[in-house]
Amino acid sequence: MKVINIKLSLLENAKLFADIASRYPFDVDLRVGRYVVDGKSVLGVCSLDMSKPITVEIYSDDCDKFLDEISMFILR
């Protein structure tokens, strides 16, 4: 499992993130505080408070390609 932080400032970014996540076989959860949603669900991702950093929990150790695709959202 890998954990990273991202920032999705626009609804279009939330949709793009969910589209990218849905192409991979592993589970991806997004967490803001105690609120957790499925990262492959556009509705779930859009329901998050996008003004705060979002914690991404990736349930795979082989996720380098996924991380490359979402690199524009990753907080450094």
C-alpha cells in the first residue's frame, strides 16, 4: 500500500482523477479527515472538500505508472 497527498482544485480535475484511477485493477481510496470515498467514483471524488489536501491510499505496491499519470495532482 502507498499513501500520497494530492490537491484537486477543480471539478474537471476530480473527474480526470477518477477516470485515471478506474483504468487500474487495484483499489484507490481518497480520504479527507474521517471521510473516505472510492477514488474510481466520480461522484465520490466530487463530493470531497477540494479546498483541503486529499490523502490517496493506493492498495498496490506496483503503482508507478498510476503515480506518473496523476503526478500533476501530487503535492510535493
